[in-house]
Amino acid sequence: LIPVPHIDPMGLFVFVLTSLTGPFVFGWAKPVPINPRNFRNIVKDTMLVSFAGPATNFLLSIGFAVLLRLLIEFFPLGEWQGNTVWDFFFLMFQNIGLGWLNLMPIPPLDGSKILWGVLPPKLGFQYMQLERYGFLVLILLLMTGALGYVLYPLIQFSVNTVFSLIVLS
């Protein structure tokens, strides 16, 4: 749950650089090391581990939304609060986006491991052979904007759902 060991300096640098300059944002982190020999059921447990990252993103987004709600509820709206409100909103939005992105079934993203677990074994093995091309596919989808057509409706629905849960809309 502590993100610091997963920070990749170059991935963070690319993330900050593309956040400030590019039409799309890109970056990466170190993968969570796992030892499949510790799993009782390698397929099921791999799927659970793969779902843990996006689930954490969704839980963090709800946490930031609750903090946003508390901030608005208990502190008078002042100039100091405006930036803070947007910071919490951005963190909520970013975590929702990361959660949905990581659930995409593009190897090596977490969604590919979940899809691998539900495919028949032979097809799952063949599917995971595509992992060496996944990074290129992901960059191509980001650069063309095609990924946004899939992600934006999911993100918008999630933001609206979180806001309705905390009665902020």
C-alpha cells in the first residue's frame, strides 16, 4: 500500500513532463513483485493480485471524494480552499482514470492478467505472448486518442457515481 517503492524515476519524470507539455499523459511505475510459488491457485490468485491495484485506485478516489466533501462541508469557501478543492478533485479523477486504465486488457496492464485468468488455458497462454507488444499498442492508443474513447465514458460514469455517493452533485 506504500507507493514509494514502486516509483520509477524515469517513469515519474516522463509522467510529469507529459502532464505539463503533451496532449496525452504517460508514465510508469515499477511492477509489484510477486512470487507465484506462494499462490495456492495460481490463476485465481494472480487475478486477485492484478485486481488489487485498480481496486486501490478506486478506493483512493472515494477517499479523496470524501475528503473533498468534508472540506466543502466544514470549512467556509475561501480563496485558500479553491486550489485545495481542485487538488482533491484532481486526485480523485486521476485515481479513477488509473484504475480504469489498469483494468484495460492490454498486456502488461492488470486487466490482461484478469482476462488471462478467465480464458481457456491454451488461449490464455497465446494471449499473454502478446505482452511484448502491449507497450507499443498502449502508446499507439494514447497517441491517437483511441484510448480516450474507451476510458472517458468509464471515468465520467465513475466520477458521477462517486459524486452521487457523497452527495456533491
